[in-house]
Amino acid sequence: MLHAATLPPDPDNAALLYFQAFLLRPEPDADTSASIDKVISGADPNDTLREYLNLRDCRKTIEFAEAAAQLPQCNWGIRYSQGIRAPLPQFLHFRSLSYLIYAKARVLAEDGDYRSALGHCLTMRRIAGHISDDTLLSYITSLAIDGLAHRCTQDVLGSMPPDIDTLIWLRSQLIVVRDVIPSLARSLEMDFELILQTISTNPDDLTWLREQLAENDEILGLTDEELIAFFRESYVNYLNSVFHVMDSEMAYEEKSLEIQRLSNILYDEYAVHNFMSTGQIDWWYNIKVRNTANFNALRTAIEIYLIKVETSQLPETLPDGLPKDPYSDQDFEYEVTSQGFVLRCREKDIGEDKLREYEFKVQSYAENN
């Protein structure tokens, strides 16, 4: 006798939905790929891109990605026991998936559906948060996708006519997704533990480590387990010093220089600079600060757009209480231009040796009537 079946619940692991999105995404041909790249660079969507985005599998790909982005849990099934040799295939697909969502957002904006376009930008932010902080590779992938989300939001805002309800909604949504980006500290710790797991299970790596530490008298006579423990303690002490600097009240430039100094000390003592990426930690820190600058500039811009809607003109100066430029810990430098306004950091990004600036266009009612 048949009974009514009870359907199992939908997956509660976002990674399962992302993998389905990866599988569904149609591979674009050369002309479509070029159209996507042009849109990412600021060009308007063309008919080739619209036809591609209207494919059923493209629509389903975005649908799966949006559903995944709403779930709180995302477990990628990483085999930590395999160390850094464990393949992480999802990172190969995130760029293409994010470009697809970016392109769809631009099409929606061009068609006048700005709320949905901004919703796609927020989806990219949530995806960035789901990528995880289990490795430095996942961390940098997360920041890259978040950077795309910032740029897409900037593009949509620059094309959107004044709309106070949408701006207030976006401001509230950015507060909700403000802390989605993974932790650099955890990424550094996890990457180190994965490397130790790799070393401890591979005789060649253990031999290499002994050779690197050969001039250190403290390791003579240590067993393999004692060698790993010695190396862990030394590196953890180094990381704790770095984290202390990152969390301190030092200015940005002082922090960057001090992290470099600590890295050089570790390298001089243990000669494992390249293997453990110690020489790159100041670079990772600069990337982290850059991401904060992107986000703070976006939040500041929204407040300026709101003032424009409420008063019909851009403010002459920035109001008090807005997010700071993280390079200087001061307000962004603000300049009204013929097309809108520019927010500029007051101290250079050491990693790129330049002042970062953000140009925001402003549409008027007249231009959209």
C-alpha cells in the first residue's frame, strides 16, 4: 500500500548548492567571455551578453548561488588530514561564478531594476564570506570576490537615479553583511597547521626542515615529533607577535614596518622564510587594510548619496561620524567633481605605493526623466 512520501529537507550546507551552480554554469564562447570582461571593466552590457545570461542554465546557476549565499553554514569538505596537498577545486570556479553575477547585476541596472542589481552585489559579498578562512588561498579568494562586490555596487550606484528607499535598504543590508569576510589571523594559523600536517606525514619534507634548521643547536638530537613541536612553538610565538601588532594602536605604516621586522627576525633565525610565507605576511596585512578601505569608502558614499537625495545637492564637506580611511585613521579626503564625487585615502597603500581613491558618479532626476 502506497503512503504519501515525506520529502527530505533542502540542503543546509551552502557548499552543496555552490557545487551545483559550478556544474550548471554554461561555458561562454570567446565573444561572450570578451563581453563579460568588458562589463567588468566598465563597459555597457551588449546583446551577446544578454543572450548568454538569458540561457536557462545561466539563470539556474545564479539561482543556486543566491540560495547558497543565504545559508549560514558552508562546509567545503576539506580533507585536513592530507595537509596542503588536498585539492580545493572550488577556488577554480569562484571567479567565473562571480563574474556571471556581476554581469547580471549590470544588466539589471541598465534595465532599471536597481534593487535587484544591488541584491546581486550583496550575494557576491555573502559568497566571499562563505569561501572560508581555512587557508591563505581561500582568504585571498574571499577578498578578491568581495572586491568585485564593492566595484559592482559602485557601478550600480553610479547609474541609479536618486532613490532614498533603496539607499536606506542598501545601508541596512551592508550592516548585516559587514562582518562576512574571514579572519586573516585564522587563515595564517590554519595555513601553518596544514603545512605542519604535510611536513609531519612526509619524510622528504621533514628532511628539508631539518636542513633548514641545521645551524640551530636547539634541534640537535630532536625526534621528528619534537622537531615539529619546536617549530610550532617558534612560529606560533611569531604569529602572536604579529597579531599583537595588527591589533595595536600603531599607525598603518608603523604596523606594516614592524611586521616586516618580525618576519626578518624569524627568517634570520630559522631560514624558513619562503616555505612558511613569512616574508608575505606584511603583504597579506596590506590586502586586509585595502579591503577595509574599499568597504569604508562604500559606506561613506552611501551617506553622501542620501544627503544628495534629501537636499538635492552634494555636501560641501563630509559630515561627522562616517567610516574612516584605515590608512590614516582619518576621514576620507572628499572632492566634488563634475560627475559626482571622489573619496581619497590620506596615506599611501604601502603595498602598491599609491593613494587609493574611489570615484562615484551621481545621476540627477533630470538625467533620468
